[in-house]
Amino acid sequence: MQRLDGMDASFVYLDTPATPMQVGMTCVFDPSTAPNGYSFRKVRRLVEDRLHLIPPFRRRLVEVPTHLHRPGWIDDPEFDLDEHLYRVRLPSPGGISELERFAADVASRPLDQQRPPWEMHVVEGLEGGMVGSVTKMHHAAVDGVSGAELTATLLDLEPEPEPAARPDTKWRPAAPPSPLSMAAGAVRELLRQPAEAASVLARTAQAAWRLVRHNRRPETAPPPGPFAAPRSAYNAPVTGARQVSLAQIELDDVRRIKDAAGVTINDVVLAVCAAALRGHLDDHGGVPGQPLVAAVPVSVRADEEGAMTSNHLSAMLVQLGTTIDEPMARLHAIAESSRAAKTQHQVLGPDTFSQLADVTPPAFIAALGALESRFNVLGRIPPLCNLIVSNFPGPPFPLYCAGARMVAAYPMGPLGLGTALNITVQSYLDTLWFGIVACPDVVPEPETLAAGIHDAVHELGKEHVLRRG
């Protein structure tokens, strides 16, 4: 059994019917590049042939009795690919709206944790003869970066790659551990934990003191703290309903704005989101008098860590400058807040939160998860943040699945932290792809945010041209 670390376990315990902790991807493929054309059978055979390269696809979760320790991963002896890989057809006309509705339906359904927690839906009937896919996997198994890398195992650099090498031996899963053996293993590990916990708490105290001293410096402008976000239309008890909106912008447009303003691509992405949010809130109750605060996940994955190492995440809080009218001034305010958040993140230490999660008693986190599931506490208290905005790089070269060229790749993130809106962004080729996931019972007309993202890039680009003139 492979023990989950503390952060992965927290995603298991905080998974509720209203906030299933899962990450996903909606892709579109052009089958005209596939030798001998597209067929579902070819896709299924490809997935089946590469299962040995993706161990998480055949692992399921097991709980330790009485939450004595964190859950673990085991190979599922009853694994059946047909319980995870599905063939569907969109209703006519098979456009972006139909694809969005199908992706929302997939995102709204919790995964079955009694089997490996992932699904892949091969979507036929897209307009123009295209074929799509909607995949999702539990957040305990992957983060955005590792999920993209893991999914890429099913993709190729050319339409006709060399066949994947088959394993020398047939896959034979080990027998699942008994409850008694899991409890005994947990006890052995827990006997070593007091010393580890003392060390982690000492390092955390040192990091906290470094942070206090850093924030006391006259030249330091600290980023927003937890629960400093204003109340907004994005913060209320979340239901299980989901709506997905998809958008894309040209990466060259973002680079031109970045270079002109002297900021980062992520700063421009946040500014584009901020402008779209301002326009949306203007139409639905007004923009709060304080700037919105975004939780921005940060990958702390080391270079030597591969795609099968689940979550290596931290997060920072960034003010989105939504009280500022002028677009370029808003962008610079976001860049300043982002720099302050990155500096604070480095001072505190990227592994501080994950190490604390490792020594937090699982029964305590499980109790919090049960409380959240029953009462939706995070949706009723002052918000930790207003929304989640995640941005990670993808490949700048084309990828193929069963010979079909991938032409679009929209990531999808989970809701949570008392927020009903998640915007996840991935680059692929020369485009940034936006997956907007919202709870429509909380967020009014979330589909208008996609149009707002296009308008925001145009607005920033126009501002750049005017300034140059």
C-alpha cells in the first residue's frame, strides 16, 4: 500500500457531494490526421496498451480503520477499463455549447472512490467532424501539472508513433491488505511521528517568525492574508450543479502585453481574469469596494519528480485590483501583489503547508470534511479567497491521440475553499486555453465570463497601443 501524503489525504476528506475534488481536461481532436481514420476501438486499444505506463489508472483508495492514519493507494484487483472509458455522442449541432454542457455534466458527478478514481469520455458528433474527450481524475491522485503530464502519456508527438513497448509480464495486482494489517502498519508509522511532528512544528515556527520579520520591514507591502477577501457573488454555499465555459486567447497577444508592461505571463492572465470579473460583477450586483482576492496554486514540484507523484502544490493569495478602472494600472497593481505573494511564499517556505498537512491527525481532517459536507461551513464564513485562478504551461508542439491531432485543450479545476468559481488556464501550441467552472446556483450567468476574457485582452492590447502612441 502506498500511503497518501497529508495534502493528498486532505483532498480525499474534503471531497463532498457539493464539491467533488477532481481535476479534468476537455480536448478536441482533428481525426483527418489519423492514418486510416478515427475509431473508438483504436482509442480504446491505445489506452489499454499504455495502462502499464500509467500506474495511477489502476489504483484505488483504501481507508485505514477509524482514520487511524491517512488512506493509501492499492492496485485494484477488479480493475475493468470499461468502467472508466466511455463512448458518447453529442446532440446536434455538436458545437462548443453542447461540448460545454457535456463537460459540466461530467464535472458535476463525483467519482466512485471504490474503484480507480478517473474517467475518460470519448466524445463523438462534434461539428466539423471533430472528436473530443472529457477526462477527470481525483485531485488526490494528480494536480494540474502532473495531470497534464499523465494524460500526455496517452498522446504522441506524431500521428504514427512507434508502438509502445509491452511489459514482459502480465499485470498481477497484489492482494488488498486486510484491515488488521493496515491498522498495524499505521501504528508502526505513528510511533515514529512524534519526533517528525516536533521537527515540523519547529521549522514552521521558524518560518512564521521569518515571515513576521519580513512583513514588519518598512519597504514590505504584504499580500492579502487568509479571510481578508471581500464578500462577492462568488462566495456562498456551493451546490453540486456545475456550468463549464470554455475560452481561448492568442499567446502572442499576451506576450506583447507582458513585454510592454514588464510583467509576467501569469500577471497578464490574472489581469485578463480581473477585467472579466469586473464586467461580470458590474452586471450582477456591483464590484465590491475591496479588491477581489484570488487563490493561485503554485507548483513546488522538483525537476526530478515525475508525473506519477501526485500533488506538489502550495498556494498564494493575490489581489486582483478590481477596484481600479484603468486596465494597465490594474495590471501593474496585480503584478505588484503577485511579486509580494511570491516573496512571502519563498520566505515562508514552499513545503511548509504540505509538511504541516503530513503531521495533522487524519481523524481531525476527516471530521472537518464531514462537517463541511453536512453544513457547507466554508460557504458561510468570511471567504478565504473569492475564486481560484490556476495557470500552468503546456507543450508548444502538437500532440496526437490515435493519430488525431489535438487542436484544443481546456483544463478544468475543482471548486472549494468556499468559492463557487474556478478559472484554470493551460498553454498549448500558440494559445492559452481557459476552462471556467462555476456553480450556477451561486454565480449568475457564468457563461458571460468567457466573452469577458476575450474583451479584456483586446482592452489591454488597445491600452498598450495608445501608450506607445
